[in-house]
Amino acid sequence: MAEQRWVAREFGDVDVLELETFTPGAVGAGEVLIEVRAVGMNPADLKSFSGARDPDPALLPLVPGFEVAGVVRELGAETEDHGLRVGDEVLAFRVRAGYATAVVTSVANVFRKPANLSFAEAANLLLASTTAADTLNVVRVTEGDVVLVHGASGSVGLFATQLARRLGARVIGTSSAGNRALVDGMGGVPVEYGPGLLDRVREITDRVDAAIDCVGTDEAIDVSEALVADRSRIVTIAAQRRAAADGLRAVGGAQPESAAFRDAARPGIIELAADGDLRMPPTRTFPFADAPEALRLLASGHPDGKLALEVAESDR
């Protein structure tokens, strides 16, 4: 059956992507073929085909995308122990070539979709939430801590805020003035970023035990260092150079320790979402054919929530 996917044959910006038809490979032992209904979108998608992460020409052609949601179309041998059946609604994270209308991936990456999440929400659940859980683990957030989350209105920040609150921490979350209500609604105390941020945080609290940087700005790092005495309790997902220079923690999905933690966290995250104890950020959808437009919005740095590509029957 002919399917469609977005492929980059050279490294570059969004304009290098081309829509092509393809036939999914055979489903091997321990693998699942997913009929994709929605593709989750993340900044890592842009990095994958920009060459910023790894410009090795051997990686080309490259199909971006790390998480999807859809319906099981075919199960390979040795998948019986996972309890999946053809027709089950699922989500999958740590897939490869997710910008496609069909994806073959290891059954270990596939989970039942919570009934209370749309396909678009489910396709955006795991990458951002497991990243957030990783940051909390690295800086050892526990009950009674005061945690400063930079970029608290972004997807990772919103998940970090909720998960820290579940641990019994108080969260101060930076955002724009327009997103204060979003941070407040997730249980954080909103504070506007920009000049004077350090003083505004000090007006709210006389101590900060840990800081999580989801934006990568010098402001975020400088303010964190001014407030948190123990630099091992400052973590960034976006300012690796400052972290290395200043002795801070930095996490990324390519790091073996982070990858192992995030993989192990997936079932618990899904259970929280299914029980309504972990709320999704606002999710805006685009038709699958409009991937370049959606990626340009993602690249702007101000998508105001999560973005997803929705796959219609006409896309197949």
C-alpha cells in the first residue's frame, strides 16, 4: 500500500523537505506497523534535518519525527507478550521517520493510547513529558523544594511544573505576560521573564532550591546561578555550552543515561495522563500536507503549545 512521508535529501532549513510516496518495509520480529493518525512535532525534528545535531551525509535521505499516534495495522512475530491487537489505538515514542502516514517500529516503543487523549495529543505526550521528568530527576526535586522553571509555558516547562507539583514542590515559572494564566493553571506561580527577572523572583520567594532551564537563554542561566547555591541542582535542556563552562547539569535524549531514564518513565507518564493527573499543553493541528508551514511556526520559537500533523484517509 502506497503511503506518504516527508524526506530531506540534504541538510538545511524547512525548504529541503519533499513529500514523497513510499511503501513501508516488512514488519519483522518484535515490530509493529502503525497506521499513523497524528505526528507529534518537536524542536528536535528541526535539528535532525538541519545538520545542527549531526551533519553526516550518510544519514541522508532523512525522514524526521520521533513520536506518532495511530492504529495498529500489523504485528510481527514475538509481539504477543505486549498484549496489542490489530486495530488498537496506540502512541509510540522513540520511533524513527515519524513524518509519515505509516511507521514500522519496535513493539517496545508502542503503548495503548489513553482514551481521554486525542490522537494529536497522544502523539505529543511522551517526548516532552519524559524530558521534563528527566530534568526533575537530575536535580533531585523532592517534597518541600522551591523550583524555578524557565520557559514554564512551553511544553517541557508545563510538564515539569505539573510533575514537580506532584512531588510536593513549589514551582515558580517564567513566561511571557500573555501566558501567565497557562502557568497558573498548571499549578505554578507565574513570573514574567525579561529585565528585572531576578528581583521579581526574589519578591516571590527568599529561596530557590533547584532550577530547570527549558529556553537556553543567558538570562535563564544567570538568574539560576544567582539563586541556586548548589550548581548540581541547575539543569538545562538547551544551553549545553553554558552548562559545560559553568559546571551545571545538561540533559539530552542522545545521552545514554537520559535515554534509559526516559524510556523507563514512559509507562508511568501514560498512566498519569490516562487518569487525568497530567494535563496536555494546548495542541494545534495542521494537515499532514502542511508540514512545512507547521515547522516554520515551530522554528519561530513561539508555537504557544504543541503542534501536530493530522493524517487523513486522503493522505494515504
